[in-house]
Amino acid sequence: MGEIGHMIYFIVNPLAGGGKGAEAKTLLNEVLSAYDGKYEIYETEYPKHAIELAKKRFDLNMTDKEL
């Protein structure tokens, strides 16, 4: 029986730090592409969007498609 990998979630503000948030997303993708697990990166689109994303993602009744 194989191991089940853990899913890791990131929420990134692409406009933060004068665009450094977008650079962080690129770096995360590069580093995590070698990770033997699953990950997802979400980008914020407006103020307080990160809060909404986190609440939706961790609502056990929501699926990935509903996010």
C-alpha cells in the first residue's frame, strides 16, 4: 500500500511588494515541481480575497471545482 501525499496550499498576492508576489508564485512552482506531493497555488484578485479563499478551501463541504 502506497503512502498518501499531503496537499499543500498557498495563497499568493501577485501585486504584493511591487510584483514580488508574482515572483514568489514562479519560485514556488519551480521549487515544488520537484516535491513528491500535491500542491495548489491560488492568487488573490482583490482586498480580503485571501480570507475568502482560505475559508472556501477549508470548508469541508466544498470541492476544488467550487473554489
